[in-house]
Amino acid sequence: MRDQLRFLKGLAERPRMTGAVAPSGEALAKAMARHVDPADERPVIELGPGTGVVTKALIAHGVAPGRIIAVEYSPDFCRLLAERFPDITVVRGDAYDLDGSLDGRAPKVSSVVSSLPLVARPLGDRTRLIEAGLARMTKGTPFIQFSYTFKGPVKPIPGRFTAEASSWIWMNMPPARVWLFRRA
Ligand SMILES: C[S@@+](CC[C@H](N)C(=O)[O-])C[C@H]1O[C@@H](n2cnc3c(N)ncnc32)[C@H](O)[C@@H]1O
């Protein structure tokens, strides 16, 4: 209930950035986390972690907290994340300026897991973000993103990256799918 209230506060203050009326459900968070390799020792970048539902699922999936670098814009959510997950790295910054926010950290990563409300941004920004994430990853590993939309947040670009959607996760409000983007 407290997280719901925090979320509504975020929505009132920054509606386009918060982009949802409630934190992601556990089923959705689990469906995202399962695409991350817990045995890979490289960092995992989490974008827009909010209240930490996906962070918690990543840790439950076996990802060591010390591998997680969470990039979050809201100072309130940053404080909450640092309290809840003292062993992760919380970066207060703009995920769409990934290089600037990471400031030299994590040039190569295992995965990028994003809960950003992508569709609130112009298509060019979304595409640049996906490609900035993929540039840090090994070919074949996915940039993981959830979306409530039917068409998905970004169309694949032949020769650059592919897009694949999960089936609908109905145990989420609203129902969502997990999109996996991979370098072509
Ligand atoms: C849909 S909510 C995330 C929900 C999260 N999975 C949860 O359940 O709490 C989107 C999150 O992305 C953050 N966000 C939005 N735009 C951002 C940006 N440009 N850089 C970093 N974080 C951003 C918001 O502050 C919010 O925490």
C-alpha cells in the first residue's frame, strides 16, 4: 500500500516519467528477471527501477546485488532503493543519457532490464536507448523491456536489432508483455 502511494505521488509529480498507475506486479517482474543470466559476473543495468519490484525479482533469481546498477530519475525512488537494497549501486540520472549517467561505469554488461515508460518518448529516443544498451552487451543477449502496448515500444530495424515479445502476462495491472531486443 505504501509503494502504491509512493507511486501515485510520482505519477502526480511526473506523470510522463512515472508512466504507470501502480508498481509492476510480481509475475511481470519475474518474467523480466528470468532472461538475466545469474551466473554471468558482469553488471546488470536496471533502468527506471522505481520501487524496486524488478530489482527484488532479479535478486530472487540469483543475480548478486553487487552486480546491479540501477539508474533512476526520481530522487525519492533513489532514496528508497538505497534503503531497500544497500548492496546495489543506485545512480540518480537520466536513462536516455546512458553514457552520461553511467559516467564510465559498466562499459560491458550482462543485461539491461528496463521498466521505463518508453512510449512516453519520441521513437528516436527509444531507438537510441535500446541501441545504447545493446552496444554494451554481447550479441545474442537481450535488452529486456516491458510494455502495455499491443504493438510494442520499438519496431525492429533490420540489420540493427530484432524484437521478440512474450505472451501476455495477465496477472499484472494492466496486462503487459516482455519485449526482448537483440543485436541483429
Ligand atoms: C513504470 S515506472 C517503474 C515501475 C517499477 N518497475 C516499479 O514497479 O516500481 C517507471 C520508472 O522509470 C523512472 N524513469 C522515468 N524516466 C526516467 C529516465 N529518463 N531516467 C531514469 N528513470 C526514469 C520513473 O521515475 C519510474 O520510477
